[in-house]
Amino acid sequence: MQVQVLSRPPIITTKNMDFSFLLTTTYWFDPRPTIQSHLYIPLTIVFGVLVIAGLAIALLLQGELKKLWHRFFPALLIPGIIGFVYLFGRYEQLPYLASRFTLALILLSFFVWTFILLLWSAKNVPGYIKNKQTEENFNKYLPKKK
């Protein structure tokens, strides 16, 4: 019995990999893609985290934090729910609802919505913090209620 010892790891090449199918319309707009997919569990986790994060923002945050974060509630909840509808359609092989293009639209809308909210936050949150500090500084010199 001989043991073969490799001096270096094998080289993996992309010579045989063909990604040209990603550029075809039949791949993206196939009304009934195959039911056998390895993405069900990861997508269920992603959409579940979106729904839970949206509900946590809506239910757990109080006061000043809620004023800042209330815009993120629909941006997390709506794509999560629509994502679960997509997974249901994919599992039941519903035409066009289960297409890959639908998943691409859901993910693209989520990322664009989140990007817009992050831009809004970068613009408005520093001013909000500055106003809050100015108000606290002003209020410390006012007489206290008895």
C-alpha cells in the first residue's frame, strides 16, 4: 500500500467553468425553475432575519431611537415578507412568481432602499444629534420643577 504525498495543492482552474448561461433570458425568466435548489435554507434565514429585524425595530425601540429608526421598519419587513412569498411560489412551482428574475427584483429593491436610507441617515442623523446636545445643554440651566 503506497501513500501518495502531494508536494503542493492541486491547481483549480476555471477553464471548464462556463457562466454564459447567466446572460441568457431563458435562465432569468424561466417561468418554472427547478425545485431542486440549495438556496432554500439560506434564503429562508435571510428573509427571516429581515422580518425579525423589522419587527424588532417596530416593537422594541422606544422614544428618541424610534424616531430615527422608524424608516427602516418597512425597508426590512416588506422585502422579508415578499421573499417568503417568493419561496412559497418556488416551492409550489408557481409560474413567474418562482422565476429567478423575481428574486433578483426583491434583492435589488432591498439593497436600493437600504442604500437610500443610509444616505438619509448620513445626512440627517448628525444634525439630529447636534440639536439634541444643544437642547440638553440649554435644559441644564433651566430651573427644575419641584
